[in-house]
Amino acid sequence: MSSRASRSQEFVFLNVGGQSFKLLSSTVQRYPESLLAKMVAEFPDMVEKEEEIYIDRSPKYFEWILEVYRSLSLIQGIVKI
């Protein structure tokens, strides 16, 4: 895989309250002004090295947050963003 192709599919690895999450960096960037996007931007070396960024929060609630990020097209149809 070329460097350009792998860059477009860059992943972010998070550890939220002891539970690991893997998501596309493009998913995080859907809301560039969000706290999550800003936190990820603070650790570009960890993202590049595919290291987990630890977040001291409940993974139970974080799953809901990820659903919002991943369901952007559904939300845009309901609420004008």
C-alpha cells in the first residue's frame, strides 16, 4: 500500500476508561472544533505511531459519542449542521 493510500486511511487509537477504540481519523475530523478532535491534534506523534491516547472517561458513554460522529449523515438530515 502506498504512503498516500495509508495516510488517507489513518486510524486513531483511543483508550477510554480501559477500553480500546479504533476509528478513522476522518471520523474524528467531522467535528474539528470538538474536544475530541482537539485532543487528538495535540498528540500527532501518538497517532502516527498508532499508540493509544488515554481518556479518563466512561467507555459506556463514549460509545454513544462515537455513534454521533459516525452517523453524521443521519444527523444532518434531522438537524441542519
